[in-house]
Amino acid sequence: MEGEDVMPLISNYSSLQSAVTEYLARDQDTTLVARIPSFIQLAEAKFNRQLFVRQMEQRAIAVVDLGAREPEFIALPSDFQSMRRIRLTSVRGQPALEFRSGVQLDEYRSRVSDVAGQPRYFSVFGDQIELAPRPDAAYTIEMVYRRTIPPLASNDSNWLLTLAPDLYLYGALLESAPYLKEDGRIQTWGLGFTSALADLNALGLTSTFNAGPMTMRLSGQVV
């Protein structure tokens, strides 16, 4: 109707904060409004733990630095969460590296007297990848990993806000409910959040497993 205020589209960090303020209907509460970035940050932390979609898969390339004091250690990407696969792309056949624990790598190095060679195994140690054997050449390594969602506080917008503004909105609102001590809203915002999250995760499964045709062997193995 003419004269009615229309909520702007949620397209970036600022418009998301405005939408959360409007839904809370507490725009005169400056203390609450100032807390909204924290609600969004808490929601993003939850997304990183509970969301599993193909957009969170990332590829990165690294090259072994033989001039380094410990060339077997390579820095992980800053947005790394967990490894999907890692392989040597500069070697014929691009062999994949197998995961081993840190203890297993130590045992392996002991068995081979820590002789340098083509890496066969890897482990994740803090914010680094550890390779074994110790590399004997400047190998190129490709990592496919699960990444964290780019935080809106430092990116203004990201792929998730574009794909699912409702998840961001309900996620932030859900985080506001305990602060406001309004238990009744926890169920309302929680239903919106869990529904949006479930829809996205279902879409992630569909886009991953319906990416191409599958054939079935007699043994039942999908190939």
C-alpha cells in the first residue's frame, strides 16, 4: 500500500543488519542494535559447523620450498577447516597422498632413516601440512579442502548471503533471543533457521550426487 515502508532486499552486511533490526522491532534500543554484528558473528560460527554444501569446497595450490629449514611443512590456507584430498600435481599420474597421524609419520621416518624422497603421506599439524618422506624436490601440491564461510564483518557480502539471505536472517535472530530473554522467539526463529539449513544441506547433496550419470556394477558398486 502507498505510504507503507518496504524492507530493502538483503544483499550485503548493512542491509542484513537493517533487516534484523526491523524484525526485532527494537530500533530505538541502541544497545541492542549495537549487538547485532555479534549475533551475525555467532550465526556464522554455527553455519561453519552445520552447513555442508559444495560452495564450501575450495582448491589451493602450494609448492614445496626446498630452501626452507623444514620443507616438509607447508602452510594451510587461512580459511581451512578440513582436508578433502591432496595430491602431487607435478608428478606423473598426480598421485594422491594418504593421511597418517603425526605419530605414524614419525614412525615412518624412523623406519626409512628420514631419507628425503617423493612424499607419500601427509598429516595436519596446527595450521600446517606435514609431508613424509621429507620432499627431495620442489613438488607442486593441490589441496581440495572444506573452507570457512567468508565473514560478513570483513567482506560486506559473500556467496552464502546471496544464496540464502533467510538463513542469515533467521540465524542472527535466533542468536538474539537468549540475549533478549525472549524464550518464545527461540522456537519461532529456530524453526526458520533449521528449515533453511536443512533445505541448503539437501540442495548440497543433490548438486553433488546428481552431477553426472552413475552406472551400477553387478557387485553393487557405484562407478
